[in-house]
Amino acid sequence: MVEELCTGYGDLFEIWFDGGASHPDKGAPDVLPIVKKHQPGALFYHNEQLAEARWGGSESGTVPYPCWSTFPNYYSHSGETEAERYLLLKHGDPEGEYWMAAMSDAPLRGYNGRHEWFWEPGDEEHIYPLENLVDMYYRSVGHNSTLILGLTPGPDGLLPESDVKRLKEFGDEITRRFSDPVAYTSDSGNEVNITLNQKNTVNTLVIREDISQGQRVREYSVEARLNGRWKVIGRGTSIGNKRIQEFDQVEAKEFRLIITSSIKEPLVKEFSLYNIRDE
């Protein structure tokens, strides 16, 4: 079956053996060579043999902060106790030797006490409201994770219109919020500056590292120059692929990102500021 999946459906992004997948040394099927032969570009997620990404420790569509992209072992469900395993899955390990970014997953129809990964008739009321999905985005993508929404085709093989409508609303809202920054820059080094032509109001920042060179930043602060003095408007640790951070609204002309701790020269792919208004 794995060979059929790997050869009959084009390029696959990820093959995820969900829970209970063991190691061939323990008698489990040795599927890794099949995947690597036919889908060398696909991510492989298998609890005890290899994990090139990791489950984020819940099915809430979120991960806690900080969330690091590195892990101490080559398989995801490691740790001496269950509590330790879940702590590692959620937070990762900044000193981990293996690159294993977190995945935040949730079913789209998981609202109001429901947690359904498969289609059933008459449960449209359990589609997550838009505001919940936006919160998921901030606490997954904005915490250096990916967001995986479980979608449920109906008996006709198509996604229900209600689901498609909510997904469209979700995409439109993320575009509205993040398509028009007040300012944007990129740079390397321990200080990245933004100077506007005039004072502007901001309440959200986005920072991204060039993760092709690893996750280097360990601690940072963001400051605005107010009344001639620099004031901290945000602090954090993990950045990785993306850090979204909200803060109290400020009006200023000068801003700076200060990397206070890193393992190598920081490579800031994006430092941008936004003034996001609720609608």
C-alpha cells in the first residue's frame, strides 16, 4: 500500500504514520526505504524510525511559546516519561542536534466540543469560527510551527460548501492583516533598524530568520524610540521561520530589533511592523 501511495499520486509533501508506528527492529514493516526510493523529497514522520517533522503535542492547532525547530533525537516521541515527551513535542530543544519543526494540527470541524476528523452529516455548527482560526494562526505559524487543518470531503468526494466558505474567509483575513506592512526590512547582525519618514502607529511585528542556515537566535527585544528614548515594546526567544507578536499600540518613527543572544550571526529574513485593526 505504501508503494502504491508513493507511485500513483504524484509528488507528496509528507507521509505521516499517525501514532503507534514502531521500528522494524521491533517487527514493524520497514516502509522508510520505499518512501525514500519513490518520494525522496517528501517529509517522513514515523515515531521510532525517523521524524523529519514532529507533532506539536496536541490537536488544538496551536503550540505553546517558545517552540524550537530542533530536537535532541532523530525520532519524535522521545523522553523518559510521558510528561517529558509532551514537553519536548511542544517546545522542542534549542540545543537539539536534529532539525524537526513542529506541526500544529486540528480538524476544521472541531469547535464547541466536537473533534471530528471525518465527515458526518449535519455538523456544520462545529466548523471553527473565523476568530478561532485566526487565533490558531497566531499561535502556530506565529510560534514557529506549521498549521495543518483537517478537511473532511463529503460522500461526493468534494469539500462541503460551508467548509470552503470558512477557508476562504480565513485566507482573506490573514491576507488583510499581513499584506500591507507599515515597514519591512531584512539584514544580518545583532541590530536591525527601521526608520520611517514620519511617525506611524503599529501594534504587531513579524520576525523571520533565514532557516536555511538554521535557527540561530536565542533571545531578542524590539524597541521603539519614544520621546527621545528607546522603549522595549516586545521581547522573546524563539524566532525560527516566523514569530508574530502583538503589543500595545505605539506611535513612533524609529524601531529596532536587538538580538541579545544567538549561536551564530543572526540572519534576519524579515523584520516588519503592522497596524492591524479589527473589522
